[in-house]
Amino acid sequence: MRKMRSYKGYAIIFTLLLCWIWMLFYILNVLVGGIVGVVVACLATLLTCYIVKERIERRIFIQFLEVSKERLHVLEELIDTSENILDEIANITESDVKCSVRNSQIQQDLQHFYHKLVSSDLEIVYKYMEYDSIVRVKNKLSSLKELSEKASFNDVDAVSAVEDISEVYIIFDTNRQSVEEILKIKIN
């Protein structure tokens, strides 16, 4: 009988070993499943973050394009106004009109230019302009305001007005070129 008990002991040990191996595989299966689940969740989070980042960048780019188009439109209007005023002043200067009449016409053109600048949406232009350009335009605007409000407009004032208008034209034209370059770079 004694031998029989030893087989029962082996059977119990073998059964316990099988149960332990089964539990180990069960735990490993759960652990592997948990690890795989965590890895998949991390990858999904990274993918979601990347997609959200791309959408935000795209939205920012579209907003930049819209603002840049609006800014270019305002700049084009201001540049056209500057060119027209400078052409009119050049025509007045080349004509055989008396000095006082010529100066009063230049002052009228200057007033028209100043009011066009003040009434335009300069905040859109200023928003993306370099600080030194903004300061220069604002200084020229104050100078143009003083010249346009003068009671007696002489040759020195006329020359100063033409220089100020030319300077503002150059600033706007340079700014327009930089916006167009940025748009070319951003689009490509």
C-alpha cells in the first residue's frame, strides 16, 4: 500500500505543478495582454497628438494666408495711392504753373494722401510689420499731418512732403515684397 500512496503524492504534486503552470500562463497572458494594451494605447495617443498638431498647424497656416491676403490688399491700395500721388506731384512739378499754385496743389495731394492713409486699415499692416518700419511710418504720418495742416505751404514744405510720401511708399513696397516672399515660402 505504501507504493500507492507515493503515486498519489506524485499525482498531487503533478496536479499542483500543472495548476501552477496554468496560473503562470494565465498571469503571463494577462500581463502580455496588459503590456500590449498599454503599448497600443501609447501609440494611439502619439498618433492622435500628431494628427491634432497637423490640424492646428494647417489652421494657423490658413489663417496666416487669409490675413496675408488682406494685408497684401491693403498694402496694394496704399502703394497705388502713393504711386498716384507721386505721379500727380511729378506732373505738377513739371508743369509751368506758378510756384504758389503748384505748392497748393501739392498740399491738396498731400492732404488726400494723408487722409487715405489714416482712413485705411493700418492695423492689419502694422500687425506683421517690423517695429522700425512701424515707427518710421508713424513718424512720417505725424510729419505729413503737420505739413497738410500748414496755412502757408512753401517750396521747402513741398520737397519735404514729396520725400515723406516717397519714404512711406518705399516702406510699404518693401513690406509688400517681404509678405509676397513669405507667402511663396509658406505655400511651397
